[in-house]
Amino acid sequence: MKNKILVCVIAFFAVGLCFAQEKAVKTAKKYYSQQKWSDAAGTIDAAVQNPETVNSLDAWMLRGKIYLSIANNPLLARDYPNAAELSKESFERALRIDPSDKTLIMLRQNIRDLSGVFYDRGANQYEQAAYEQAVNSFETSLEVSQLESEYDTSAAFNVSLCAFNAGQYDKAVDYAKIVIASSIATPNIYAIEAESYFQGGKKDEAVAAMEEAIARFPEDKTVYTSASSVFLRIGMNERASEVLNAALEKWGDDASFQLFIGIAYENDKQYDKAEAAYKKALELNPDYMDAIFDLGAFYVNQGIRLNDEANALPLEATAEYDRLRAEANKSLNEALPYLQQVIEKQPNNLKVMMTLRDVYVQLGKTEEAKALREKIEELQGE
């Protein structure tokens, strides 16, 4: 008889504990409805840690909602910096306890809201150039969206972009491929893929990516710009010229294409064509600073090339030497107004200032070279 009484007491005690924990969940729900977030969080955390309610679906769903509300409140989030992570943990646990459609339907909007929290966090980190942190946030946003069997391809795009900026080139390519295979693929994602390949030393793959982009988006100007940039840096000047000529057939009034084809011609030692293209770019856009600088640099490079040719002549070839030196000085003089114009618009551009100083020295303009050298030293001393 005593044993039976003892069993009854133990059973009653266990039921009492269970009721106590269920009451704790109800109390947390009350705090949640009253927006008493600290009380709600403390109460529900105690409930889910108790063996009696550790597997309570209601408790974990409520915990997820409480911490989601906290994560969405900028003031509260300061005191709970891991609120979003705790919400994610809670929803994952709830779906493990009951992975049925019923549970998913109840949590669907919460899951989408939580995915948005991590997405917005990643966007803010990207704006602050915290690219590695942004990668983690956008990847977490993806993980959350997949709790409801959906995949946020826009977040995948952002992972790729942030990974590229963080120097995580393999990851950037992996996510770029996911976006490329989707319906929201754009020329930009091909550019990210190609640049990631290029920066990772995979030049053939970079070329293949841009060729695919041209085939897929033949009417998009940015594709031709990105492709020609990649081809030029790889040294594929002929292919770059083909792509740029195709672009010029469509958009002949675009100064950037004239500039790029000028670079291609100069790299290919077609100097007359290069000069004409640079001038055409400035004719189309007189304020195009890249074209102003590149035409000035073109004349500087021509002057250096002609001087090198002159210095390589045998001593007895004085007439040819004088001719080449005269042409070199002529070219350097032609560079002056373009370099000076860049400095007028960009007075702290040390690279151009140093180039102009060297041109002054080469042309024997000692006073100008001295004044510019002093300005350079002043800027470098800041």
C-alpha cells in the first residue's frame, strides 16, 4: 500500500511539473502579446531548457517569434545582438519537432520576415564595405528562406557580389552559377563570374563566361563593356576589337566603346587607329575624363617609344636620331594639354601629376617641373 501511495505522489509531482512548464509557456505568450520582450525572452528561454517542455512545438515557435520581434526592433537588438540567430535556431528546432505542412504554414511568414532581417543586415554591411560579414549574412538569409523550401536567388546574387569584393573568388563563382542558371540572370552576374575567374587566375574560364554573356544578352551594352575589359586585360586585343566593333555597329555614339577600342588598337600597335578612336571618344563626350587621360597617356607612350627607338640607333645614324627625337618631343607636347586638363579637374591626382612632371623634365621645362615637384611633395607630406 505504501508503494502505491509513493507511485501516486511521484506521478502527481510529475504532472505538476508539466503543468508548471506549460504555464511558463503561457506566461511567455502573455508577455509576447504585451510586447514585454525581456520578460518574454527570459521566460521562454527557461521553458525550452526544461526537460518537460524541451520538445514543445509551441514553445519553440513562440521563442522564434519573440526573438524575431526583438531582432526587428533596432533599440532592443542592441541588448540582444544574437536575436536573429536565436530566432533561426528556434524555427529550425520547431520544424524538426514537427516537419508537417501545418507547422510550415504557421511559420511561413515568420520565416520570410527572418530571412529579410539577415538580408537587410547583409545590405548594411555591404554599404559599410564589411564584405566578409555581408557574405555570412546573405548566406544565412538563404538558409532561412530554404526552411520553407524556397531559394532566394537575389540573396545568392548578393553573396556572389560580396564574396567577390571579399576576395572569396571560388565562392563568388559558385553562387554566380546558381544565379546564371535561374530566371533572374543578368549581365552583371556574368561580369562578377568572369572577374572572379580572372582574379583567381582562371583566364580561360573568364573568357568563356563573357562569351556566354554576349550570346545570351546580345542587345545589352554592359555585356560588351565587361567583355572587352576582360579581353583587353588578358591580352586578347583582336577579340576585344571584334566585340567593340560589334558594339559600335549598335551604339556608335557611345564614347566608352570608342575609348575601349582605342585601348585595343594601342595594345595591338595600331597607333593611328588608336589615336583616332581616342579623339572620337572626346568628340562624343568632351568631358570624358578617362578619355582625356588616356589620350594624354597615349601621346606620352608614343614619346617614350620614339625616344627608345632613337636611343637604340647606332651612333652614326644622327639624322634618324634627330628625326625620332623631334617626333618624340612633338608627341610629348601633344600630351601636355590633356594631362593639364586632368589635373585641373583632379588637383590631387598624384599619378597624373608625376607623369606630367616627367614630361616637363623631358621637354626641358625646368620651372614647370620644379613647381609641380613642390606641389607633389606637399601633397605627399599631408
